[in-house]
Amino acid sequence: MAPLSCRKVFYLLFYVFVSELRFCFCSKVYVVYMGCRTNENLDEILRQNHNMLTVVHGGRTMQAKASHIYSYTHGFKGFAAKLTEEQALTIANMPGVVSVFQNLKRRLHTTHSWDFMGLATDKAMKNPGHNTKNQDNVIVGFIDTGIWPESPSFSDQDMPPVPAKWKGRCQVGEAFNVSSCNRKLIGARYYKSGYEAEEDSTKMFISPRDSSGHGSHTASTAAGRYVPNVSYNGLATGGARGGAPMARIAVYKSCWDSGCYDVDILAAFDDAIKDGVDILSLSLGPESPQGDYFSDAVSIGSFHASRHGVMVVSSVGNEGYKGSATNLAPWMITVGASSTDRDFTSDIILGDGTKYQGESLSHSKMEGFKRIIPASEANAGYFTPYQSSYCLGSSLNSTKTTGKIVVCRHTGSTSESKLEKSQVVKEAGGLGMILIDDADKDMAIPFVIPAAIVGTKIGERILSYINHTREATAQIFPVQTVIGSQPAPRITSFSSKGPNSLTREILKPDITAPGLNILAAWSPATKKINFNIISGTSMACPHVTGIAALIKAVHPTWSPSAIKSAIMTTATTLGKNGKSITVDPDGRRGNPFDYGSGFVDPLRVLNPGLVYDAQPRDYKTFLCSIGYDEKLLRLITRDNSTCKHSFRSASNLNYPSITVTDLKHSYSIMRTVTNVGKPRSIYRAEVSAPRGINVTILPERLDFHSYLQKMDFTVNFTVTTPSKGYRFGSLTWRNRDIRVTSPLVVQVRPPNLSYLR
């Protein structure tokens, strides 16, 4: 064979170089999801993954190896790799592949809150279930931004040895040693490959250590130890603790400063299932609208976690509008956010003596009354008055704002942008700010100058005073803590709402818990504080996580769905004043799209009486009912599952809430309840029917004779007065001591009108 000429060698090398360069610029990170793991050993799974990558790289093994990022081998099968769009499409059509989807970024979605729910009272702590001795065998995992291990919230004082069932590890890294873990923080891992594949920004602490504070906040809210005399700069003073202070904590740092990427989230799920956690808490999720269940990392991870007996608690999202709920899968519990009865208020006094209250965390003191102007009158440069009214960066004329209070407007719900507006006013010489924000007027922000948030009505009154006064003045006073504000709880305006955009027959959110102005542990890495007050459904989620840990401690054999049922059916839809829960900002009466089953009640969850249980086979049947065929179902489950006994509708999943859509004349569904109360007990049905709907229950009485006995009943819906839209009611099974309540949500199809699904 003749040797290659120099020119041919050059062209060959140039072709390889260009091919590799094209791959680098055209490739993106994808997840290749392949369903449940069966009996293959680890080496065989890795070999299969490598072979698939080698095929799409034209047999080039080195390129195939270089493109690989993660293999998922414990809770489910799959891998993450850098691929071109063509390569991803090729793999998607290979045998055994369920889905291939791009590596998307997910957003991160308390002294007084546990007192408000009644869990810190002497009476509560005498309850055997709330006694901390029952909690140390429960392991709670957090997929979040890591943890600050030195926080007193994570002390292991007086805790017994780590449970033998724990199979995890303490991964060392920057500023994090094996000694950073203890008998409380029993495991810690971090994941960065998915992040590094997408972003160039530098990261603090390449380790499980928390630089942002979010992960420490959520972990301490759910399972932090009792810490006396804590506060945020003197506000909200008291003792801080989590709902299950003796439960163990395992940390899976998958989120960095800008968010959390799918391939890292799935790696965390995969390890957590193997490690032996009992509960996983995720205060993060996709933006609305959410993608299909098996093209969504949280839905996939939680599906396999549930199959392994791990309960997954998630936040519903912070987008706030109707239909914006995310984390929609029925195999997880999804949490919305509410207030407590504690507010942080700053008094605003106008020059005419009128007094208003705004929300703030600003301690700054204003000496006397100052001139007050609308930001629209101080526009600078090329900014219009309308643009400057929102106090955008560089939009204010310092000549007009220096020494004055500036009235700004705000849209959206991010606390960061509100904080930035106070910085903009300060840089323009302003001495104070009143921020008009009808959406989140109750969210307290640590402004850099004297400032307070008010709603639209109060804001318009302040602007009217300015417009009708020649020398308008005002004074803003430092923040103060107010306990006992009513109505409480209220659903926050930022908490994402139903209906479920993927499967309308499954109500989301499932439950609501405190998420407004919550004080908990923090990372002092960037903000030199050890406890911080923040808001979001991220803060509501760990409250339910802590309650789930309480239930797991007392009922260790209960399935994730039984625990979820206990939380949902014992919730309340009434505030502390005995009236229906309302929704910010306008105070309208809430409904199940706002709060799911209601506001969580930790004093009732340990004795729910009856539970709506569901096993992995029920979720398979659910998938058949929403259009998954047997071929796709078997790819996911890796067994001989069939769709022969599919539900007529997803409404028939044995779920603790009941939703019927497109009701034309009549429809019946069946539910099964399991007796987890006294062996001999009788329950009678009480119905509050949705308007225009007749609801009957057969049988109307359930007579149990043994513990764990199951009984079926049928709910019949009949339209009596056709009307468009959703209607709400409830079904309660009641005996002498216990109420087991499910929301009823019915959507009627108007007669003679086509309905676009």
C-alpha cells in the first residue's frame, strides 16, 4: 500500500479538525432516558451507553467517551451526553430509549411558621408522633444549593448513631471535609457537570457547601435543630427549628447560583434512591408550561423514587397566574405558598397626616419629613416617564431625585428586582422609596434605603396626594414585626395556581403551607448573616417535607401516597378567623386551584383515619389512561405491564382529591380508602356539592371491622344546571373524631358547544 502524501495527510487532519470543531459548536447536552433499571449489572449498563454513543459518533470511541457526562444506573437507566441535534434524534429512535430531551435549567422556586401551625405548643409536643424520639431513623434528602454545615441548625448534639440503612457518602470538596458531616448531616454530594456544560460563570465552593443560602434555608425549615434567640437583624426574634428537628439530613447539591440543570438533578435522584433516603425535597421546578412527564427531569426522578418507596415533595412554582402550576405528576406532592399571621411593616406618614402601612425589612431610619415625587417625573436621558416610573437602572435624573422619596412601580414577583430598585433610587441620590406593587405587596424586602411596598390602591392614594399638593412630603419609618395580622393564612399572589396544564383530571397544587417571609438558616458566604427571611413556594415546600418526616417516623411502613393522603385529607380551607381562606392581592375567596386540599394541619396528620393509597401499578394504569401505549409503558417500567385494565379517565386514579372534566350529563368514579384508624369504626359521607351539580355517594356509610381494611365507594356526578367553567365542592367522610376531606372539582361542558381540549 502506497504511503499517503503530505497533502492527503493535511486534508485528512483538516477534515477531522473541522468535524470536531463543528461538533463542539453544534452540540448541546441531552438526557437519554431509558426507563427502570432491570437486572443488568453496572458494567453492562455502562457498556450499552458507550455503544450507543459510539454508533452516533461514527465508531470513534474517543469522541464517544469525551461526549459522555453522566450515567444513571441506580434508580433508573439512562445517561447524559453532548450531542448534536442529529445525533440526539438518532439515539431517540434506538431500541430501549423512552425519551431524549435537552438539558434545561430549572429555577429555585422559621421561627414563627411552626408556631402558627400549632406544632410548637406544649400540647403538640406531648403527642407521641411529635416527640422527637421517633424521628432519628428518618432520612430526608434535599436537592438544592447545598448546606452550611456549621450552622447550629445542623448540630448533631445528643443524636444517636447514623441508621444502618444509610448507604450514602460525604463527598469532600472546596471548604468541605468528611468532618463537615455528622450524625445530623449524614451525607452530602455535589453535581456540576450539567451546569459546567452550559455556563461559563465561576462558582463558589466546588463542594456541597452552600454559597447562596437557599439550600440551608430549606433544610433547616424542614429538619433543623432547635436554635434559641435567633432573628434577622433583630426582626422575628425567637427560637428557630424545623418540623422534624431530629430527622437526618442528606444533601444533594445540584443547584448553583443561576439555577439547576436537568442532568445534575437526575444524577442527584439516582444517588438519593441508592443511598436510602426516605423523603426527597425539591424547592425547584420548570417554568410554566411544563413539558411531558417523561421529558421532565423532576417528573422522571420522582416517578422512580416513588417506585422505590421514596416520597417526593416539590414546590408548585412562583408564577402566580391561573394554570401556571408546575411539578404536576400525581406521584409527588406539590406545595403552594401562604402567609402566616406575622408581617413586617413600615409606617408611611404623609405630610397631611395620613398614615399607611407598607411591607419591608429595612431598618434604615429617616430623619423627619422629606419631599416625595413620582419616579415618572424624574426621567433621565432617553428614558420615557413611563419607563422611569419603574425605576429601571440609570432611568432617574439625580438632580430631581436627590434628597427625596421616590415612588416607583413594579411588575413581576422577583425579590431581587425589587431590591435593585432601591439601589437605583439610592444611586440617584434618593433618600427613600415607596414601591407600588399590587402583585406581592406582602413580600418583605431588605431595601438598602428607607422603603416599603404598598398595593395599587394605597399607591394611587399616595400619588393623588402628591398630585394635589404643592410641596408633598412623607416620612418612612423603620420596619417592625407585627404578630396577629388577619386574615391568616392567605394564599400568596406569587404562588402558582391550577388547573393542571398536563392532566386536568389531577388537581395541582395538592396542599399549601407557609411560604411568605420565612426565617431560617442561611449561608454567611455572601451575606454576612446566619439566618435570613425570604419568600417563595421554595419556603412552603420544606414545611410539608418536615410534616412528611413526622408521619414517616410514626408510620414507617406507609407508602408515599398514604403519607400524601394523610397530609391532604386533614387540611383546612378555613383561616384562623374561621372564615374561608382568601387570596392575595385582592382578597378574593380561595378555591382548590389556589390551595389544593387546603392549608396543612400538622396536628391532625398522624391520625387521618382513612387514606387513599396508590401503588406503582396504579400509576401505570394512570399513564395508560392519558394515552401511553403498552410499548412506551414497558420501555418505562421494563416489565410486562399492559393497558388492559386502563381507567376510563385519569379521574379514576385513587387520588385524595377528585376532579372531573368535560362533564356533559353524568359521570361516576370509584375510590378506595384504607382504614388506618381504630379497627372498628364507622364513617358517613357528607357532601358539599359544586353549584349546578348533583353528587351522590354509594354507599353513604363505610363500616370497618379491621385495621388496614379497604373499602370502595362510588361518587356520582349529574349536571342539574349547565354552566361553563369549573365548580368546587367537597366530600368528607366523618366519624365521631375524624374528618377525611377531599376537594371536588368539576368542569361542565356547555350544551351544544364544542370544547377544545
